[in-house]
Amino acid sequence: MSALENNPGLQTAARTLLRLAFGFLFLAHGWQKYFQFTIESTTAAFGQMGVPAAGLIAPVAATLEIAGGAAIILGLLTRVFAGLLGLQMIAALFMVHASGGVFVENGGFELVLALAAGALALLLTGPGRISLDALIFKGKNSEKALANA
């Protein structure tokens, strides 16, 4: 198993797969808030769920999910957006979904927990070598920045 764990190609593939999958899910989550539910309906739903300042939080959350999801797909400022989205999902878990139990069909936290875990995994591992972060930071004469990419 050690040969697999230390294989740079597999590390790159795993990070890229995480970025593409979770970036897409966040982007879709925000898109749904804007264009399927509308921000007005999302704001009303947030208010009914007890989210404070729902009129501010709903568009900020939806915008972060769209912009952050797109940035993560591209591998641009990956750790910044992954951290912000991870925190957003943890807040959603405790503020809204924890009382619904595990399963999403009951309003539970399984989806937001999975999204938080994916985002936080990207925060910890970085975007990988196939990313705009790696391309940008490669030219900054910083081995540390590229190693963390």
C-alpha cells in the first residue's frame, strides 16, 4: 500500500478528482439557490429554518457556493475557498441540519457533512499540480507554495 500512497501521479489524480467533484457540487448547490429556488425563496426558507440575517446570508451563501465551486474546479485559491465553504457547511450542519438526524430526506446533515469533509480535505491537501494555483505559485519562486499545491 505504501507504493500507492507515495505515488505522485495518484496523489495528483486524487486531488484533481476531489476538486472536480466537490467544486461541481458546490457550484450546483449555489446555482440551485439562485436559479431554481430563487434568492427570495432561499431567503424565506433560511428565515423559516432560523438562520439569522437570512436576507444577507442567503445571497452570500449562494454566491460563495457558485464562485467557490468554480474556483475549486479551476484550482484557483483552492485553500481559501475550501476553508470558507467548509466553515459554511459546518455552520449549516449545526444551525439547521443537526436536529433532522443523519438522513437528508428528513432534513438531516448527511449532505452538508459530506460537503464539509470534502472542502476541508481540499483545505488540508491543496489542489494538486493540475491547478491554476500550482501554475501561479510555481513562478513565485516558492517551493513551499508548490509543494502545498
